[in-house]
Amino acid sequence: MTTVHQEVYDFEEIQARNARRKKFLEQQCYFSIKNLTRNERYMHGKLRKSILRALMTPNQTILYCRVSKAGSTYTMDTLNKIFHCDNDCLRNSSKRIGALPYQRKKVAIRNSYKFLFVREPYGRLFSTYSNKFYFPKGYWHPIGTTIARKFRENPSKDSLEFGHDVKFSEFIRYVVEEFEVGYKMDVHIRPMAATCNPCRYDFDFIGKLETMSSDFAYLKNEWNNRNIIKKSREDLGKKTNLFSAMKYFNLTLKKINGSHIEIFTLYQRAWRYFQITAVISKHVDMPFSKNMSINHDDFIQELEKAKQMSVVYNTTTVKAQKHEAMVQAYSTVPLRYLERLKTFVREDCLLFGYDESPTWLFDKKVSPKVPDTYNYFIGLD
């Protein structure tokens, strides 16, 4: 008889952990105004909204405040499956709530089970850059073009038209300067507290990307116990297509048709992206050269092969590539911008219990050595 291994979670411990997070948030909401300077309160206040970036299930039982780049795709997929309601369905349900008179809307929000997921702010910014700007996802416009126009002395015509070659240091400069002047920020960049306003709304559950597996197991168990949902399948929310980002690649190629952007470098960047995200080992090279014609389907097949080849390498070592790439990226940011970036992340760090001055970034005596033998960000020169 074959036994299928299943993870076992201590739901009482996860419940206690959530209670600690909520208590910490409550205390910080009360005291954080003293921990922020007057100017910082002003800058964060300009971004804050009184309404949530909320998605609500059709039966109005669950409200999810969507923080981009904090496991939101995973969460949306899971809600889609549990409630047989796709993203448009969730958005439309939320719009119906938003259109209600104030008091009825207030009651609907209060009676729903409200949750959100957050993540370490510096890692969230790096994830945004890797997924939206380094990977050829065609998300470059208008932020990429704005960066090329504002921060480069002699930007190329392609950079001004497509914004395809944003470097991480430029991205951080953009984030800092947009925040400091109080401009409206893209949802993938905007501070998490400005998106969900957790000091105004009483969330039932505060999940973190760092503990997402156990947090989501608890949520589904809690929703079952509250009769919000029927017992759900164990595979709900599990990511099955690790290369789903490649569906955007062909769209990107169409967008840049007629430009001088080298297609080969975009394939290089796509391959590197899956190494940055620890899907494949950095020791597995892309099996294509510059003078080869690359077929999209063949490229995906090679990615699948690379994933299989990566199992021979130590899992911990492969997973460490995420942090290694992040350290390499942040090492290119001038210290003056890192110090200014602290102001941007400070409120999220205060409210959700993250370190605004992590040693790996600010303490050069103990921070890990920047890898100099492997360049995670080729294709940008």
C-alpha cells in the first residue's frame, strides 16, 4: 500500500501566530505615528486611501485585500477554484459592494472574513523588478520609458519608446523619487499599508508570503469550520505551471516588432529569470547561441528539461539563488538611495514586523559577499 505524504500543520499554533501579528499591528497602529517623522507621515498619508483594493466573493463572506507581489496570483487562483469565480467575477462582486450606500457597504465589509498577505518590503521590490521589468513581460511602458527619459543622459530611441532595459538601480531611484514627491504609484510598487490601510480596517487574518503554505492551510481550515466553504481539495492553490510567465513572452515580441532590440537577449533574460526565481539551477546553461533561431515552444521544452536537470543540485543551494540575485541587484544601488528607500519601506516594516535596516543590505561587515562569478542580469548593457 502506497502512503502519500501530506504536510501536517499545527492549526492552534498558526492561530496563535495570527493573534500575535494582529496584536502587534494594533500596537503599531497606535504608536507608529510617533515612530515616523512628520515628513514621513505626510508622504505615506498622500498614498493612503480610505477604501480597500478589495476583492469580495459573490456571497460576500470573504474579502481579500490584494497586495501585488505578495502571493496575490496564488491567492486569486485559490479563490477562483474554491468559489468557482474567476478574477472578473471577484472584481464584479466587489464593484457591487462598492456601489452600495455607505452604511450597507460598511456592514458588508464588517461582516465578511477579511484577510491579506504581505511580504518583506525589500524583497517585494526586487520581485517587482525581476518579474515586471527584467523578465520580458512587456510591462515596461510607461514606467520604463519614464525612467529612460528622466534618468539617462542619452537614452536610445528604443528605450524611450519601449523602456525595455531598466536597470535595478534606476528602478529604485524611480521608486524613491516618485514616493518623495507624492505621485500616485503603481499597485506593484505602492507600499502595502497604502493599499490595504490595516489601521483602518480590522483584518481577521494577516498572512505573510514567508509562511504562506501554513497560513493558507489554516485559512481553508478556518473557512470550513465557519461553514463559509465546503471541504476543499488539498491541491487548491498549488502552482502547477512554473513557466506560466512565458505566455507573455510572445506578446512582448509583437510589441517590439520593428525595433532594434535583440530577440536573443530577451530569451537570455527569460532564462535568467527562472534562475533568479530558483526554478532552475544557475549551473544549467541556456542551450541556445546568438546565431541560432529560437522557436518559442522549443525554448519552453528546454526550460522543462532544465528544471529536471536541476534536481541533481542541492535544493537549498538552488533556492538560495533568489537571495543571491537580490543581493547582487541591491549592490548596484548607491547608498544615498538605499538610505532614502528606508523612508519608503518604513511604515510597512513598522506595521508588519519587518526590519527596515536588514544586515544583509546595510551592514557590510556581516552582509553576504556579492557574487561576482555569476551575472544574474545579463542583457541590459
